[in-house]
Amino acid sequence: MRAFNAELSKLFSLPGIWLAFLIGAFAPAVIAALDSIVEKEEIIAGVSTRLSEVGYIGLGLGVQGVIILGVLAVSSEYLTESSETGGGQQITTSLTVVPSRLHFLLAKAGAVAVISILLSIVAIITTVSATNLILGQYVPAFEASRLIGAVYYWTFTALIAFGMTVITKNGIIPLAVLIINSSVVSFSVLLSKVTKLAFYLPDRAGLDMFMLMSDRFHTPFRGGLIMTVWVAVFFIVAIIIFHRRDVAV
């Protein structure tokens, strides 16, 4: 528990973490608001076909905050400190305080998961509020089961970002790949045009936990199970690599 509390404290001390919080709390609401404006026009025109997805689209596309969170949690350990403080890396101090690498990663992953859950709840509140404000009487009912699925999706996405950063020991690669995939162009959507195996990629399976898309491939339970397996795979590989890397640390 002491290691977990220490990791929470370290995360909250990072300057970049506040950017993650800001993006995580408001990006989904902004996306949902813009989508609600378009949807309201379609409702009034009598051509609406996707009212049930309004709001949830913001939660599906606005996960950049937790991606940044998962990446920062690891990449911050490898930043070289100033010469005044010795010019070392935080990872050296961290593993001196918590010698067990497994314990260290579990504590850090736990901190990322807890903050991701809290941030996703804040995002749900801002997103639902924005959708209600714009759609008014037309707003769809938000189902608790689907909102819980969105919380899982955010948390698992953060943990995948966490695992990828441990594996690559570099924050730029996972940050670029995951943010581009979640906001610009989805690699799983492109690959799904070629093979149905793309539906088993974590982002695509995860969206099926709460999005009722026309091309939905999995039930919410199966989508969550697939994403859980991906998180487990990333974490196992991360543990193995982390144990073999920097053995002198």
C-alpha cells in the first residue's frame, strides 16, 4: 500500500498530468457537444439514425487523457534529472525504495487504473451534461451498463498505454500510435476492411462494450473479455522485459 500511495503522489507531482486531466475531463464533452449539434439538426429534419450513440461517441474518441496518463506514469521514470540533482533517473530511486520490480509495476499500474477510473467518471459527468444541455428534450437515456463499459474502456486503454511504454521504454512511440489511432484514423477500422481479425484488436473490441455501432461484432461481455486479455498480454510482456532490462539499476 505504501508503494501504491507513493506512485499516486508521483503521478500528481508531474506537470504533464494536469494536461491529461484537462483533456480527459473535457475532450469527450467537446466531441459530444459538436456531435449533439449535428444530431439535433438531423432530429429536427426527421433524418436522425444514430441518436442512441450521441454522447457515447465522445467517450469513445476522447480517451487521449488516459493515454497521456498511462504513458507519463512510465516515461517520467526515465527522464534525466538536472545536473544540480545528480543527473540521474527517477527509476534508480524508485527501485531502491521498492526493490521488487513486480511490486513496483503493480503499484504503478494500480495508481494508473485508479486515476483512470476517476477521470472517466468525471468525463461521463461532463459529457452527459453537455449532451443534455444541447439536445434538451431529445436527449437519449444513458444506460448505466453502457457507462460502466466506457469506464472499463478508459481504464484498459490507460493500462495498454502503460504496458506499451514499459516495453518500448519510450513515451513518444506509444503516445503517437495510440493518440493517432483513437482520434485521427483507427488502424483496426482500416484493417477490418481486409480481415475480421481486426475486430479482435483492443480498441475495436473495447468499443463494443458500450457503443451500439452498425458493424458491432462482439457482445459487451466478449468485448471486455478480449480487451482484458490484451491488457494481460501487454502487462506480462512488460514484466518480462522490465525484469531483464537495466539489471544494474
